[in-house]
Amino acid sequence: MIAAIDRYLALRRSAGFVLSNAQYLLRSFAAFAADRQQPHICTSTVIDWASRAPSSAQRHTRYQTVRQFAEHVRMEDPQHDLPPPNHFNHRKSRRVPRIYAAAEIDRLILAATQLSAGDLRPQTYATLIGLLAATGLRISEALHLRYDDVTPDGLLIRKTKFQKTRLVPLHETAVAGLGRYLAQRRAVCLTTDHVFVNDDGRPLEYGTVYRVFGRLAESAGIAPLRGHRPRLHELRHTFALRALQSTPAGRQRIGQHMLALTTYLGHVSIDSTYWYLESTPELLTDIAAAGEVYLSGGHP
């Protein structure tokens, strides 16, 4: 089975997929099946193996990973079972996003400017937080930025979460702020062309940024919400919300705006962008108000 898994992974990687987690899971399943002396996929074995995961989401991921592989490998060898879809009846749920107020973002940036240690550290974190808030970039996208990715037309975001490359235009204020930081950053560190670096010259790592952001949120007086601590990724949620709140009137213009936002955020489909309409209380309130106006004979 390992040889078939390797061929499957190689084929999908040739299309641009990374599949590091899929590789780990499929090889784990192959070892589990080998212990049972089963050279082919057996539905009961898939269920037994997937059931060993500690959470519903992990069981679902394990099961679906093998099922997707089974769909492929059965074309070569029909002796493999095709497990039925969604055996564990898992429904993906996402946390209701925190939306940062403009004043909270200002306090986060101010707290960053007061960080100690190093000539560049305060400016690095202040600029990073400001850029995330102004563009809605994923934190991984920001941390992977290189000098050549900062162009006169915007930020070139290269092959990220869904192996897509896109151009992210910047507001003139973001251009100015990033330009000021880069001027200082080039003067301090010459060992790498990453935009965001530690004071020792190495590219910033997510784990480090995660820990520093937690301290900044505490310093800025941003308390946990619904039992959850503030997260960096919620700057992206905040950007998306503000963009949706600025949606123009008219069905055609709304559709164009949503499609443009989907492209700007790097979503794989427009469904991911529509999720913000469903999950954000502020937007649901706006939708309900517009619906009441329409039902009463007005024009939302």
C-alpha cells in the first residue's frame, strides 16, 4: 500500500498541493493495516484506525483522508474498499470571531512600540500588526514576505494556503508606514531579505509572534472574550468585517464586491467569504435591519 500512497502523493504534489499532514496520516494507516495483514483498504479497518483519534474533528480528518485516497487508488485496483462518506457525522464548526475595535488596534500598536530589547523589535511588531489590520493578510503570508514582494502595485503574496499567488493592493497610509519600517529595517539587518525579522537577523517565526502578541494584548487591556484569548488571526476577521460593512447597494454591485473581496483575501471560494455574513453578530444585525426595511416596503 505504501507504494500506492507515494504515487498518489506525488501526483497531487505535482498539482501544487503540499500534503504533509496527509502523508503522515496515510502512512500511519498503511502501518495499521499492515499489522492486520491487509494489503487493501478495508472500511472496518479505516473506521477502527480513525476512531483512535482523540477528537471528533481529528477522527473525521483521518477518515476523509483515507477515503479520498481510496477514491484514487480504486481506479488502479478495485479490491480496495471505498468507505461511505462522513461516517462520523462530523460538522465543522468555527469559533465566532472577535472583532477588534479601532481603538483596540491602536492600543495594540502602541503597546508594540513600547516593547523593550533591540533597536528594531518595537517597529517590527508595530508594523506587522498595522499591516495585518490594514490588509487582512494571514499571519503566515506576512511572515513570508520578502523585499521583492513589496512592489509599487502592492504586496505579491506567493503560493500560500491554497497554492495561489495574488497581488494585494495597499492603501497609501499602509504604503507609507511599511516604507518607513523598511528603511529602518534595511539599515539594521543585512543577513536576509525577509521583511519581518528578529533583532538577531533571523526571520520572525509564528511561535514567537504568537507569544509576543499575547503579551501585547494583555498590555493593551484586551481581555478574553467568551473564554478565548485575543488572536492574531482575528485581525483578518476584523478586516473582512469592515470590508463587508462597506458593501455598496444593489445586487450586482454586492456580487462584484464579494468576488473582489474573495480574491483579495485569497479564499479558495466565495463560500469562505460569505461565512463572515453568517458568523458575525454585527453583520447579522445589519442584515436583519435591512430585511425589516424591505419587508415593510422600503428599499434596504
